[in-house]
Amino acid sequence: MSDQQLTGAQIMCEALIREGVEVMFGIPGGAIMPFYFAMWDYRDRLRHVLCRHEQGAGHAAEGYARATGKVGVCIGTSGPGATNLVTAIADAMMDSTPLVAITGQVASSVLGKDAFQETDIAGITMPITKHNYLVKDIEDLPRVFKEAFHIAATGRPGPVLIDITKDAQQARMVPNWDVRLSLPGYRPTYQGNRKQIREALKLLLGAKKPLIMAGNGVIMSGAHSELRTLAERTGIPVITTLHGIGSFPEEHPLSIGMPGMHGWVHVNRAIQECDVLFNIGGRFDDRVTGKASTFAPNAKVIHVDIDPSEIGKNVKVTVPIVGDARNVMTAILEELPDKEGLADLHGNTNNWMEHIREMQSKHQHKQQYVARPDTPMYLPPHDVYAILTRILNERGSYRVVTDVGQHQMWAAQLLDWHRPRTHMTSGGAGTMGFAVPAAMGAAIACPDETVWAVCGDGGFQMTNQEIATIVQEGLKNVKIAVINNGYLGMVRQWQELFENKRYSGTPLSGPNFVKLAEAYGIKGIAVEHTSMVETAIQEAYDHDGPVLIDFRVEREVNVFPMVPQGKSIGDMITEAPIIEPANPNVSIVKNPEPEAV
């Protein structure tokens, strides 16, 4: 086809194939119709998944990208189709997910004239994309697609938008694929500065209480093996951020857990006591640091990040290293002394780990269950997670995609995480409605694994229409667990703890989720008591198709530990608020003050 004229839409399809794209998620409309017309001839090479909402298409592309490390692709038409993608694009930007969003635009002859379904999507998304394009000339298409995928996947990954006018899609030309990337100013640094690496190593070797903090960058760079080697050779304990979960196996003796707002007390204590904090691939998000000025007050901080703008942005850094996490850790491993040269460090880290485990045994949180006389607690949510994690481990080959809220934090705390890319969630943006479509994208990427979407009843009701897409695509490996407490649970928790139980706008009704599942053509199971949990999960596994389990949990259970907003991670709430029981035989949990750490 080298000398054959193609339409712009055909060039778009050819460009996607050249970039290794196999799956796209989208919804057609007027301004993108030429692309869909051309797509028919490529249907044996480009799989298109027809979603029910463009936000769902964007999250599905994110789930596909997060599961594979490849660039996810989503598609929308102009106007509302494009603006419906904005939430997913913003989510991808916050969580460094490689994504290319393709949108149709009105014909260039009517641009700027408020034509039907015209919206300046390039202008709207400028703050939430790594880069974006408005293509009005067919000749720009081969270059733009090549640049867009390169930008999305390299450096710190993220979303790129390509907005293409309808006439550019309809025009014809012989494409020139021999285009070279010319991106002045875009030169990501992959190799860390050796001098800085040696300075970092000097700090680590001299530390008495060092910590490694592993973030999302470890997973994106594929550095989990190097991380494990570094931890084992040095004996340094490892903490994993919300997006770093899976980068270091939690059953490993050097793993101590998750830090931050809903991290464990002993982990936050360790951060506040450590003398060297080695953060690799994390951006010191406020949910990790709490009040940044009080974070790790005794530590010299080493920060490795491929994005130089993140270093020093939130936390003062002693040794900055710009580079790819895997390359930097490989360089550190090359510089490490032999076993004899690490003897002193191992002596220090052994004592330090013993101290951390003592703190853990004292402070490891056990949720307090207090039954209300008028609402007997038949199904504590923690029982669901305890049984789910046991069965996940027994069955193996699982991935879990969580939505946003209490259920998300319980999953991070209470499920077992062994491998990278098995835990997927919306972190930076905190997007309710993420889980079901993202699980669909992950399920397409990983057809031989069981993908669990763990949702709250609030987030589930935002994008549950994508169950229809799951059915239409014949996906049998998606299982949905709705942790249904009849509230927007995390907001209600804050209202309970900090707003005198003024439950404004948080009590939440919903349909019968089992009947809703059946209406979509999938199996639905209702669970109202702990005794029913295991049977339901096993039944979901054994059923040859998608399953929804409605776990009707106790309504007012809170996520603890918790750092109140604006407080130091040294100030943690570890107990339930005061409950005034009508029955004097029911114990009262005192209203807690934050525990000084």
C-alpha cells in the first residue's frame, strides 16, 4: 500500500497498527464516523469495544494499559463524546497511565463557529494531558500518531489527545510513513547521574534506620526484581504506596506495608523515626505525607523519579536522582559493596527491623466491631476481605481493580498482594466509577486471569452500564464485588468523625443489584451474613461467566487507621467514634483523640 492513496481515516487505522495497537474502546458519532467507516476494513487487526459511555471507554483503556504496560486507546466523537472522556484523561494524567485519546472534530471550515457538537477539546484538556493535537491537515496524521504514542509511553507515562477534523479524516493522500520524531525540549532522562547515585548509596550505607518507599514508578519501569534484590542485599525494610502495591511481595520478611492516610501505624511510625528515606518512583502525594512539613522529620531523603518536576515539589530532598527506576536501581546494585562491606549496614537494619516489628505487634490495627442494637452486624466488611483474600490465594491468577472509597482502602489493607500489576485503582484523581470499566479493560488484556472489580455501591452506580459491554464482548473472567453499605461511605465516615454525624447527601439508595445483574444477563448473588461469603465467592469462580455479588455489609463501619486531613502522619485515629448504645451490655468505644506517633 506504499503508493496507494488512503483516506485520513485509513491512515489513522494504519498508524494504530504500526504502533502495535490491538484493542480500542470507544463510541462512534458524527465527527468520528469516517474513522469508524474505515475501521470496518481493519476489524481483523483492530478490535473495537463498544462501550456504553465515553468515561467507561477511557477507564477501560486505562485498565488495559495498567494491566499490560502498553498504551491504552479510547475514542469519542466531538462535543459531548469528547468531554465525556475528560474524567478518564484526568485520571490517567494523575496516575501516570499511558493513554491516547482520539476524538473527532467538526470540519475545519466551521471550526470556531459553534457548529453542531463543536467543543474545543484540545483547550479543555491542555492542563490534563502530556500533549495534545488538533489535526486539520491529512498530511500531519502519520507524524502526529507516531509522536503521540511516543510521548504517551516514554518518560513519565501519561495521556495524549489527538483531535482530528472530519475533513482531515475524509481527505485522501499517499501517506509518508518515513517520519522522524522531532520533539524539541522533550528528552526524558533515563540514566541517573552516577555521582548522585554514589551519594545516595553513601547515605544508605551509613544509615541506622533506613527505609525504602516503592511507588508506581517501580511497577511502570518493571523494576520489581531489582527492588527485591536491593532490599535483600541491604536488609532495608520496604514500604509500598497505594500505587506501589505489588511491586514488592507482602509476604516477604522485609515488607512492612502501606504508609499514609490509611496506612498502618507501625509504617507511619517508622517513617517518622527513619534517618534515611529512599523513595523510588513515588511522588510524595499528600495522602502519603499528611502535613508535608512534619513528614519524616529525622530523615535525609533520596528521591528517584523520572519526572524532575516531582523532586522537591512536596518534600525537601537531600539527594535528587532523575531517571528510570529500573536503571537507577541497577546502577546502585552495581555500586554496592560485597557482603563483608555490607555487614555494618545489616547489623543496623536487623535491629531496625526488630524495632519495627515490635511496633507492629503493638499497633497493628484490628477493627473494632460494635453491634448496634437496632442494626445487628451480620456482615462486617472485614469478613468479606478476609475470606476473599484466602480464596484469591487458593485459586491464583487474579487481578483486582478497586473503585474509590472505603472498600478501596480495605482492599489495599486487607488483601494479599504478591505481583506487580495485580492491584489497579484510581489514586491521584480518586475517580468513582473507575472499577467496572477498568476491570473490563484488564480482563481483555488478561483473558486467562480472573479480574475482580471491587466497588462501593456509590461508585458502582456511576458506571455499571458497562456490564452490558462485558456481556456483549463475551468476557467471562470478570467478577464484581459490591461492598454495599447504603452510603457514600468514605464521605459518611468523615461526617461521622469530623462533622458531628451530619450525614448530608450521603445516605444512598439503589436498585436491587442482583436483579440488575440478571437484567444485564449475568449471574447475581446477594450476601447478607458472614456464613454466606465463602459459598458466594466460590460460586462466582465456578460460574462460567461474569458474576455480581452484592455484599450487604454493616452500614457504619469505618476505615482505620486514619490520618485526619491537614495533620501529620504522626497523628493517627485508630479507634471508632463514640457510640451511645440503648443496650447497656453493648460496649462503648470512646471518642478518640489522634494518637501521637
